[in-house]
Amino acid sequence: MFHINVNMKTNIQKSKPQQSKKKGGNKLIVPEKKNSSVLQLIIVFCLPVLLYLQTINFGFTDFDDNLIIKDNITFLSHIRNASHAFLTDAFIGKSNSFYRPLQTISYMVDIQLSGGNNPWMYHLSNIMLLGLISCLLFLLLRRLLIPPKLAILGTLIYCAHPLFVSTIAYLPTRGDLLLTVFSLLSFLFLIEFLQKKKIIYLFIHWVSFSIALFCKETAAFLPFLFIIYYFAFSAEKRFEKKYLFIVLLYAVSGIFWFWLRSKAIGGIVSNQNYTIELIPILTNLRTIPESLTKLFLLIGITPIPGFTILKTLTGFVIIAIIVVIFFRKRKVAKRRIIFCFSWFLILMLPPMLYKHPHIEYLDHRFFLPLIGILLFLLFIFPKKWLLKGDIKRSWLLIAVLIFLSSFTFIKSRSYSDPLIFYNSAISQNPNSALAYYNRGIFKKDKSNFQEAIEDYNKAIAICPTYVEAYFNRGIANTSIGNSQKAIEDYNKAVSINPNLTEAYYNRGNIKLEMGDKPGAIEDYNKAISINPNYAKAYNNRGIANYSLGNFQSAVEDCNNAIAVNANYAEAYNNRGIANYNLGNIKSAIEDYNKAIAITPNFSDAYYNRGFAKFKLIDLSGAIEDCEKVLQLNPNDETALNLKTTAQQELQKISH
């Protein structure tokens, strides 16, 4: 379908696009119709795939992939949930601002193909998508009349660039890969339609664009680029009315996408960590020069990057050089160069609208935008350098490709597992509070609490208002018995965020354990006032009230907990204890029955029910419950004592 020149002559004049000699004519500048080279496509597909093949052995990084994939594996494992993916956010109902349903569905497909939650399949899919992108990029370069040899080398150098390691080796970037696939497809079929005027190409172009919308939000800006392409590569002086139909198609897709997105995440943004304001855009402007610095000089390529004065200033120097080249390159049509810059700047804008409190930017967001800079470089590249008689310069490009590939091969290993990932991120960017914090989370989950605390300390030193770091340091301090330090951490956390319900709840638990029951109730009250559906807070307030002898209040708290969560076995058990102390022994037994029905191996509920049965002289029932406790926990002395006492009483009655 895409016609590529396999026998293009070395005469550089014949590789130029044909232009209408008639001023104001309506002839579109399009590439020549040539047959595609299967060998060329095999080369541009296989080399990037081979470069990243080692990532199949990698696991998760626990940098969002745990939240997007691991925590949602039940949802993702059922392909019938595919339709629901269009009605939830990228993190599956976490009230996030990212809407990427096709990314979610792609993970579902991976699970179906591999038979489970297998990281190798997610990585393999990313690699295959890269191979497809490489082919599509090559085809686009050829349609824009880049000579075959230069198109191959340009494509391979771009796909092998270490700046894009995160795009392929990092699993949550699936949306970027899918976005790039369908954006390139959309461009290719737009070119075909404008050249051949066949409605089928327009239809495929529109469908590709519509699919891209559901891959990542950046696609919403593509129509602006399509229009700029038309004016850049057309001899038309004005936009023809017949093409307004295409604009209408864009509008239809955009309205439908925005409607579904609004239903899924509740508007433009729904997460307080992200804002769409002028200030974030101004702050994120530094990503433009820094992306160019990384592209040209390979400086600061790290899993979790941050702004530096060196990268920013170097980037401005590169921008100045590009501007000089723009005005001095008379042989290259200025409209083409403007199209290249428009590609870069327009597609860089969407990520700049969002600001995370602890992430300045991420490299994978540059993957699609920087294709514009690649086009610029290839348009200004001296074509005579690739003539048959000038082998040295061809080998120079090949040497660059080999160097970049080697760098990428090594860099990609940083994504092999969480500890290596965060160690690499910290070693290359010691000012990343998020990297320290996330490594602390990983260590806490591995029960390395002291090391986790050290990482939280470093995160807090970098960002003194890092509320999540205080909160999790409180958990770690609690785990090693530093209750007072844990309370101090929770105090700091709620001073930064007074609505942090979990901090009040955890602080209440510590106070309850330390014997400060009124203080615990005060914290549970605060948590409940913020979140009236906080079942655990009701339950634990019930425990505190019970400890103070307020048995009726304890029953009411457990009632509230059960009203929020009808399957809360612990609340039934606690209500049973309170009812027992109120003399409502039969009601207590009913509560224990419900607790056991929900959790069949609930040892405490069996014991409590046995004790209540003993009180009602149901000695056989008491013995039976105690035996169940001893099956679950053979060393439970209280159950053994109760069983012995019940057996003795039963023997007395029988005699």
C-alpha cells in the first residue's frame, strides 16, 4: 500500500518532490510512487527488536506498573472487562487524570496470550510495538522523500537512541507506544489520501486518528499538525472547502472521546496531584531545551530525571543553533522546517499541561514529539554524503548507530527489577525525592524497615513537605516499635494535609495500643468526620469504647462499620463481644456465626462463640468450637483451658 523506492538512482535531483510550476496551482507536493522494499522493512523491524530482546527477562519496576497492572490483575484478567476500560482511568478507578483505555485493553490481551500475569509478555509486546513503529517511521520518511539509505539509518538511530529506553523497557509507557503507532498510521494514510484522493485512505486515516485518541491524550492535538502538514507540503495558498469534511470527522471523534473521558474521570482533571494551569506550563517549558540536550548530547538520561541548569542552558544553545540553520538553509523549503518544529512543539504541549508534585518530567513523553526534530535533521542532511563515492560518511552514521545501540543496551538493564531501577534513578539523580520515597516503599514491603526509614529521611530532606514520606515513615517506625516517633510522623503528615484520614486512623491505633483510649477515640472521630464511610475507623473506635466500658457505644460503632461493609467479619466479632458484655449472649452468638460465615478460619470468633456457649451451658458446642480453634492453632492455651473446663463440667453433669 505504501510505495517505497527500491531502485532509486543516486542522482539527487530526481529524489526531490515535484512542485507545481504554476503559481497558486492546486497540485499537492507528494512523494513519487515506488514499490516498497521488503528487505528494508525487515532491517528496520529486526534491529530494534533484537536490541531490546533482553528486556523479556525483566520484571516490574514498581514505578506505577504495580499500580496499573499488579494491583488490578483481577480486573485485567477478564477480557469481558474490556468495555469497562473505556469508563475508567488508566489506574482502574483510582480517580486519576489519565485516560488510556486501549493501553488497559492491551494489558488484558497480554494476559490472555500468556495465560497470566507474566512480565515477559508485557515486555515482548512493547518490543513488537517498537518494531512496528520503526517500520511505520521508515515508511513515513520515505513518503516525505528521504532517500532510502538515510531513511533506514535515521529510523534505526532514532529507535536505538538511549533517550527512549524508558519508552520500551518501562511497562506503563504502553500508551505512548500505541499512540505513536496510530499517529504514524494516520499520517501515512493522510498522505495517501491527499495524493490519490481515494475515500478508503481518508477513512483509514480518520479511524487511525480516532484510535490514537484512546491510546493517550496527546492525540487530541494531532488535527492541528495534520492541517499544518497540508499547508507545508501543498502548493495551495488556502485551505480548500472540500477538506472541511475531514475537520468535521476530527470533531466527531474528539467529541465522542471527550464524552467518554468525562464519564470515566469526571472532567478534564480529577486528581489534585495534577493541574492544568499557566504556572505548570511555564515551569515545564524547560522540558523543551532539556529534551534537545538529551537527544543530541545524551546528558542526564535517567529513569526519573529532573531539571538542571546545565541541561537547560545547553538546550537553549542547541535551539539557537537550530534557528541559525533555519535561516541559512535556503535550499530546504521553510514550510517543511516549520512543519518539523510544529510536530515537536505541538506534541510536546500536552505533557506540559500536567504537573506532578514530585516528578518534573519523564523521558518517554518525548518519543513521539522528537520525531519532528528527526525530520528536521533528515531534511537538512547533505544528501551527497550518502552517494556511492562517499563511503566514509555512511560509516560515520553506522558508527553512531552502533554507539547509541551499545549505550541503550546497557541503559535498559536499569529496568530489570525495582531495586536496580531505583538505585539507578538515585545514582543518576540524587535530588529525586520520589526515587528515595519509592525505594523506601519497596524496602518496607520487604520488611527492611530501618533501611526504608533511611530512604524516607532522604526524601524528606529533599522535600520537607513530602506528606506521603512522613506517613510511610510512621508505618515503618510503628513496625519496629518506635511508637512515639511514629506519632510524630503522623503529626507532621496531618499538619501538611489535614484531610489525611489514614494518618488519623494510624495515630489512633498507636494511642489505643499505648493506653490513650480517649486520644484514640479523638483520632477516629477525626478520620470519620473526613470520611463517613471509614469502616475500620468505626470498628476501632468500637474497640476503644469497649475498653472504656462503653459497651453500648461499642455496639453502635460496630453497627456503623457493618453498615459500610456488610462482610466485615472483625466488626461482627467485636459486636459479639460487646453484646456478650451487655448480657445479650444469644445476639453475641449470632454475631460470631456471621463472622465465621464470612471468614471460616476466624480463630477468635470460634473461641468467643465457644465461651458464649459455655455460658449458656452448651458444653458440647463449647468443646466443638474449642477443638476448631486448636485445629487452627494447636498452641492456643486459652482454647485448651476452656475445652478442658467444658469437658469437666460435662462429666459432672453426666454423672
